Amino acid sequence: MMPIAGEQFILTDSKGTRVQLGDFVEKLRKDEKRVLADDEVGLVLYVGDLGIYQWKPIHSGEFLAQPVTQISQPRFHTRILRKQIGAIVLSVTEDAIFIVTDGNSLRKIRAEKLKPGMVLATGEKVYR
Amino acid sequence: MSFKNQLEKQCYEIAKNTLGDNVRVEHNKKIQIERALCPEVVSFTGPPTKEIDILMCRLIDKPRIILLTSCKQLSNKAEPAHIQEWGAVVQTMNKYGDGALYLGLVISPSGFTNGCEAWATSHNLGLIPPLKGKALVFSEQAILHMYSRVLFALHKRLQYTHIDLMSPPAFYDFVYALVADFEGREEAANEERYFLAPKEWLSSFSEMYATVAGHIIEDAIAVEGATVIKLDTGIQIRFSGNRVDYGQAECLEEGAKVEPSCFKNIEMEPCKFEFIKSIIIGKRISSAGDFGTYLEYGLDQHYNFGLHINGFHVVSTKNPVEANKL
């Protein structure tokens, strides 16, 4: 699950020390047991037992740490879009899923169909 | 062993290859759940008639975790009712499983209608192919590749832990993460132009460029029907008209060597192969373009170097053009 562009990932270990994605992946790739898939579609590694956290920006401007179980490196990248949602500007892949309010209901849309003025389920407004 | 449809047979063979003998198929069967004290029978037949065909794969033994796969070979997209039905089967099996844990997967090559995702996430069922925003039809080969990928990954993943996958929508998400990237691959498959050596994996222009950018040209050769350049660290690029192969593989220079046709400047004036080599060797790739009938690389931001099916060209990109002719 990597809707955010790889370049924007902030990964740390459980002590908060920054983990460089490229070096980390190359190191783990040698451990056969962790390689869930390594084929013409891409690479998927299991890291759930390593105490790795991904830091995501939230509305307040702070970062939220979420545990990471898998790291995927697809070989066929989708287009990257820049979106300003609330106060945050994000680079997201065009197929990243957002949940927006639609009257009294919620619906899922891809990032490529996200338009200025839409409001996410979290209450944040899409500006551009 | 009989199979309900061709898809089920193919999935069975894939599961057999991945998991060995821990795979079986059951059709319209009263499923007897083994319990030490009171054997219970759970039937999925009878009014209203439900024909449940199951492909069962035992993934690990301690604890016993079994994947129940439903192979839907339908003329239209699968509907929420199909997902609900499979959710009920997996739920029932988990209820009477006597310690065994069951995960559910639905394969429908014709795809799924929009309402299926909500049911799949709440029942924690994996869906193949992925339900995505684009109206993309996956080839049968891609569907089977997805199934194979999920089985292999799941088998390895369960060696670590299983608890987190049992709660919705973790298993749905796990399967989605493994099959979602096929979308980009399918788009590249429509072109079938770039291939990564030595495994001949389907590739794309962007991946090719990411692999060769910044590398230094060490040699160029022409063989029958193709031109080849060799880069540092063993990377080679072979251009043969409608196909571009690249990667770390010596086999890319295979073929009888021939004398290439060589040209220079925008006017494409004939020149010697040695002249071309004297310019390109030692230069670093700084850009690339695919023009269909030829592939062109920018070198050190000063030259454009083209690979044609039967030769090469080189052009200076310095301005003014007239003053910088080669």
C-alpha cells in the first residue's frame, strides 16, 4: 500500500532513526525469507517484525507514525500528481485512493479525479 | 479430478506447483467438519440451491490455515451477491473449523462490479483482479500470474505471523497490494517493446532509462538485425527495430557481426564507424528518446547518439549548429 510517491517516504526505526529506503531495500532483498515477490511486476518485502514506521503528514502539520508491514517497489510506476489537500502539498500516484464526501454519503475516487473544492472524509479541502 | 471450468483447473495447477500436495478441489459437496466430540455437517446445497465449488489450499500447518478460492468464470462481472456468498462460506468454515483458520479469495477474470469492494473488505476476502478506478481488462495470463503471486507471497508471509491478516480488511489489503501493480504492467504489455535481460521481463521506457542513465558507453557493435551498445558495470542495450532489450547479460550481443551504416550531423552525412566510436566511447548517457525506428541517447549533454536497426548516427547538440558540425 504505497499511494504516496517513493521519494516522499519517511521511514524510521522504532528509535526514530531515519531509514534510507534504497539501502534498506537492497539489504533486505538478500534475505530470501522476506521476499514475498520479486518478479517482472516488482518487489515486495515483509518488514512487519522489524519495527519500521512510516511518517505521514497530517492536517495540523505534524507527522503521524504508522507501522509498516510491507514495502513494495513496483517496476511499472504510475504517474505522479501534486495535490494540495488542506495545508499539505503531497505527491501522490494517480491511482491513490481518496474518500470524499458526496452529499450525505462518502465515495472513493482516484487521485487523478480529485478536483479543487472537493472535501475529504477527514474534513480537509482539496485546493489544487 | 474433475474441474468445473478451465479457470479452476489452471488455478489448481498453479496452487499445486506452489504448495505441493496441500491442494484439493471440491464440488457441490457437503462439507464435514471434523470435531472431536460431535461431527457436524454443514451443507451448502439444497433450497435455495447454492453450488459451492471450492479450491482449498493448506498454507501452513501450525496453526492450520487454509485458503478457500472461488473461481468464477462468468460472462459478466461478478456481483456483490457472489462476494456475499463466499463471505458466508468462509465465515461458516471459520465457525466450524475446529482450530483451522480460513481465508477467502475470489477470482473473476471478467472483473467485479463496483459494489463488490465494500463486501470484500468487510468479509476480508481477497479479489483477483483488483478493483481499480480504470476500466482495465486483464489478460487471462495476467490473472493467473496474480493468483500465483498471491499464493507464493501468502505462503511466505504466514511464516512470520497470521493474526493481523485475519481481521478485516487486512487480507483484502494484502491481496490488493500484491495485484494492484499489474495495472502498469498491463499497459506496458500492450506495447511489448522493452524487455529486461537476462530474464526477458517485460519492461518500459522509463525503467530502461532509469537503468542506463548516468552510465558510460564502453563500446558499440552491430550484429545482424540489431545494434548493441555496452555500458560500464556490464549493462548492454540491444536495439532491433520493434524491440529493445537491455540489462546485464552478455547474450544481448549475440549474432553475426556486420559493418554498420554510420551517419553524422543533422544532414545524416555518411561517416566511418570508427569516427562514431571516437565520439561516443567514454561519454555518459544524460537523456534518451524513443523515436520508433531508432533510439536516441543524449551524451554528456553535448551529443545525440542514435541506434538504428542497421547502424548508428551521431549529432552535436551545441549551438550554433553550423559552427559545431562534426
